[in-house]
Amino acid sequence: MVKISRLSSVTRIITFSFMNHFKFVITERLFFINAIITPLGLSILFYFIYANNGPNEIALGVVKAGLLGLWGANIWGASFILQGEKRLGTLDYLMVSPKSIYLVLIGKSVAVVIASNISVIISFVWIQIFVGSIWEFFDLVQVIVIILASSFSFSCIGLMVGVFFINFRQPEILVQFLTYPIYIISGIAVQIELFPILIQFISKTVPLYWSQRGLFEIINNKMSITTVIFLLMIGVINLIIGSLILKKVERRARWTGDFSKY
Amino acid sequence: MNVIQVKDVSKKYIVTSGIIRRRKKEVVALSNVSFDIQKGEIFCPIGPNGAGKTTLIKLLSTLALPNTGQIIIDNYSIIKEPEKIRKKIGVLYGGERGLYWRISARDNLLYFGNLYEIPFKELKHRIDNLLDLVGMTERQHDKIETFSKGMKQRIHLARCLLHNPEIIFLDEPTLGLDVEASRSIRELIKNLKNSGKTIVLTSHYMNEIEELADRIALMDKGTIREINTVQNFKQKANKMNLEDAYLSVLKNKDI
């Protein structure tokens, strides 16, 4: 009985954190630039890059643009979770509540990644309007599986990014660092085989690489379960690392008393 | 019965300066502070800006950790068992910040209430009662960003009382409020004391402290210079009101 009550309490914290942050995220103008304007612009560019390679390549390029939007908006949103709390002064109150800040961060990271999925939806609409019926290129079930696995993995990375911001300021620097180099090494715009082995290895630790690889496999009718497993595995690893570093980060912040600084 | 015991507590902050050559400097916020607070008491740390009042509230509310010393709240150590303490305390850090501005007052209370394992039906009932208590029932569905300073402060108080805490920390709860709003918050604090709550209250308004405090702790530069009842403090300084006594004692280091 006690366990059920605790589980229900945990679920409520995650759900309310999710709802609270979802409302916040979808009313942020900068988020919309990341989640809508950027992938739209990239879709147009990818359209011209792949125009001579046939509709399959164009469709893949446009969905990759959607993925970039999902990644960028997710990292941007996640890094600003705690920055937002600091700005509002609510972090102090979350830190003196009996429940772990990790539960709050889980709810908020999920909110960010779900809101960020708007960029993927936009890329599908774009294909439908300018390239042809989306289902000619992609299997519905397989796409849903890849997008769900990507969203899980991205939100876990977002969670870890969030944990770091208990202590650090200037999220824009981390956003820059995590967004653009990862765009390049993820294999979306450039083939990763061009890079040295070490960078290729780093590429494979990035969920964006597995997401684009999954979409590539779907469009070529050879989707592999390994891709999904890798996406989920990267997510779980980040989830574990996040929870491990949280205690240290939180303790350090309590020593320095840095919660309110932003 | 002592519900709060503070023994030899010190807290230092590291402040850095410079861009290329980072210089670190230690700032002592609290130095060997000791006192006890009894159940049902209103205890008021007073002192000039930078005296260490807010740091003390941060330590007592488990937000920050002391460098040395021990703080025991309701028999739990803030270092070893902060989670148990957090269930028993309510905190108001002062200022307008601390609420989600883009959601309604009710949604704010629902959100924070969920962090305290209050059954959902009971939480809704408590929110209704508290909104009524702080006079915000009519505006409960309005966004916080449309509220005045006083209204926000009332919602802060309601949030602080959501889980019916036994010990309440109020850091300048009437800062910047108009006369009417300040008075209603003072009345609320008196009612809380009458219902047996232990309250630690900081304020720069000496009339407020004089009206509410059972005991005061005069703080200066991170140390406690004196702990006394308001009456004894005034008598000792040979002044009629607390403000005069406070200024006189601060100026005269020998008193």
C-alpha cells in the first residue's frame, strides 16, 4: 500500500512537472525558432542539396532536417530548464521540498522533447506538400518506433544537461557546444566515414547518429533492431550517469549556495 | 522543548573576481553561531544588511550546508537527514520571485503541493482553505504575472503552509508591501503562532518585529551579539521602542 502511494506520488510529480513545463516551453518564442523556423530553413536547403538524387533522398534529407530541429530544440530547452527555474526563483523551493529534483527534471525533460517533436511533424508535412505521399517513403510503425526511441534518448541527454545546470550558468555556451559539432559528427550532413576512427567512435555515442541511421534504414526497407537498441541504450546510460552525478552536483551547490545565481 | 538547535555554525562563501586572473576571496557569512528555538516560539534574527540572516534561513531550511557546526531540527540533523526535515518545514524566502508566472495561482499551489506527498483530494481541499485564508480565492485562476507584489506574497505564504508544516521560516515576508497587505500578513503570522507553529522570522521593519517576536537575535557581521526578549532588549538599551534600541546597540559595541 505504501509502495503504491509512493509510486502514485512520484507519477504525480513527474506529470505535473511535465504539464507545467510544457505550458512554459510552447509559449517561448525562442523555442519556436529552434523547433519550427530552423528545421523549415534546413528542409529547404536539404531539398536543393538532394534535388538531383530523386524523391527518396529528398524525403530523407527533409526528415533529417526535422531531426536536427528536434535535437537542437531539445538541447536548448533542456539546458534552460534549470536556468528558467533560477530566473523565476523557484529552484530554491524545489530544492527544499522533500522530493528529489531528479523527478522534476524527468517531467520537464519529457515536456521539452515532446514539444520539440513539432519539428519532426513539420518535416513530414513538408514532404507531404512538396515531395509526395509520406507513406511512399516511410513505414508508419517503423517511423514511430524510431521517433519514440530518439525522443527517449534525447530526453535522457536533456536530463543530464539539466543536472549540470544546477551548478553552472551560461547555458548558451553548452548549447552551442552540443548543437553544432554534434550536427556535423552525427552523419546527417556529412558522412562519418570521412572522420578519423576516434571521431567516428564519438559519433556512435551520439543518439542523433542512430536516429538518422534508423531513418536511412527505414527509407531503404532494411530497418535493424540494433539501431533501436543502441538508441535506447544510450538513453539509459545517460539516465544512469545523470542520477549518479546529481548527488555530487547537488551537494556542491549546497556548499556553494549557488542555487539562486543565474 | 527545543525544536531547533544550532551549535557553533559557521558558513563561508568563496567569491571570485577578475576575468583572466581569477582571484578567490573567502567571505564569512556566519561565524560560530549558536542558539536554541522552543516549540511555538516566534524567533526573529535582526540585523543590518549582510549580517547573515538570509544565510541562516538558508541553512535552517536545508538549502545550504554549514562549513562547521551542527543544526538539529526536530531531532534530525540537517546534514544527515535533510529529507525528513523538509517534510516538517515551510519556507518563504522573500521577494517576488519563487512562483511560476505564466500559470495560475491555483496551478502553482497544486504543483508545489504535489512535492509533499499530500493525497490529491486533500491537497485540493487545503488549497481552497489556504486561498480563502490569504484572501485570494477570487483570483485563484489568474496568472501570477497579473498579480501585485502583495498578492504574490500571499500566494507565497499559502504555498509555505500547504503541507501544514510545524516549523516555518519567513525571510522578510512583508518586504515592499503596502500597509494593509503587511498587516494582514502579520495577523496571519499571529494566527500561526496561536495554532502552535514555531516561526523563524526575519525583517528590517522593527515595528513588525516588536509586534510579533517572542525573542530576537541581534546579528552583526555573521555573529550573534545578543539573544533576548523584545522587552529586555529595550530595557537594557534604555529605549522606548525596538528601533531606537536596535540602532543604539548597533552603534555602541559595548552594550
